Amino acid sequence: MPSTVIKKYEYFSEKMILRIEFLSGKIYDYMEVPKIVYDEFRGAFSKGTFLNKKIKGFYPFKRVSNGKPDPLPF
């Protein structure tokens, strides 16, 4: 079932970073996410619910993109 919030996700195992791209275009990196948590996330029926209950608030994060194009340099 497609997510109503998450467009795509990627896991960088060597750095334990879970990157989430939302339908809004915003991209966040969640750091220090163990592979077992990522595996549970992948298998979750609702990715958005899992993200809210098991990842947000438990792991540090940073916004990679705000979903808006970068301003022109002139």
C-alpha cells in the first residue's frame, strides 16, 4: 500500500542514516538508526505511523531539503 506521507526512503547502513523523502518534497535524515529498526520500518504496514511512533523523537535528525528549489544565484 503506498504511503500517504512518504514518497521514498533509503538507508545508508555504513552510517546508520535513514533518509526519508516526503510527498511535500522535504527530505530528512534520521541518524543513528539501527538496521533492525530500518528493517522493521520497511516491513511496517504504515510507514508514516511507524515513523511517528518509533523513529521521530528517538533519533537525531536534520533536514536535508525543504522541498523548495534553491534560489537563483543572481
